[in-house]
Amino acid sequence: MRRLFKKTLIAGYVLMVLSMGFAYAAETNRLDIFGIAYVSDFRLDMLPIFPLVNAEGSYFTSTNLPVALTHGEESWVGDTFYLNIVKPPSVANNGQNQFTMNFDVLNPTNYVWTLGEASASIEQGVYSTVGATLSALTVEPGQKLTITFSFKTKIDITSFDQAHIAVSYVVGGARRYVYINIVMRPL
């Protein structure tokens, strides 16, 4: 009887240890799944970026854009950056000029962004060419990315000029996008 009691007690103890091990394993797997669940929480097809402000307090830099043109409003709203540049009469010229603008953003996720693509299009105005490039086709978590917009135009103070830039990367198995809209308008 004592032996039967001891065997039952030992079997119960082993069963308890095994069930605790299975429960721990199930809990650990559930936590791992929750750890990556936020990938599906990205809003639609939005590229989750963190825009960086430069020393002058602006979201863009340019080495050759006339200073008078940068007196516009700029803001990030969701997945789109809006830049409104005012063209005062003091900057008017008739010749074609080549300009570049840089936008720095940060990868705030725990995921590597791959297969980067950038494109630019003329929506309206006197642009003769537009283009967009990326500083990296793969962006590691926490790494900075520079989006460069180049365009050739004459500064015509009577025209309303608009360009659109689309940037995308594959993140979490899906292609995700961020956009930049640049408007140059008369004063």
C-alpha cells in the first residue's frame, strides 16, 4: 500500500512538472507571436517613418534653392509630407535652373526595409524634369534614410507648380509607401 501511494505521488509530481513545462512552452510561443503582431497594425500601406528636422527647423534641406523660396508651410500628415513654397517677385528669372532638395527620415521599426524605390512626377507647372533617389535601397532599424528630389525649372512667379514623390520599401512582407507633395506658388 505504501509503495502504491509512493508511486502515485511520484506519478502525480511528474505529471505536474510536465504540465507546467507544456504551459510554459505555450505561454512562451504566445508571447513570441504577440512580439511581431504590430507589423499588421501599420495603417493600410503606410511606410512607418520618423521625419527628421534639420538645424534650421525645417524638414528639408537644399544647397541651391534660393532662400526666398523657402518661406512656405511644411508639415507631415500621416504618410504624406506637404511643402508649400512661395515664389516672390524678387526671385524671378527666365532661365532653366537645376535644384535639389533632401528629406531625412528614420526607420523607427524593428524591421529591415528592403527593395527601396522612389519616383517623382510633375503634376502641373513649369518643371522641365523631376527625379527622386534614395540614399539606401535597404534601411536597417534605427538607420537614417535621405530622399533626394531633383528638378529643373525656371522660377516663373506667375505659375502654380506641383510635383509628387512616392517612396516605397518592403516591410513585414508588404510594399509600404510615403509621399512628398511639393507646391511652388506665386506670392
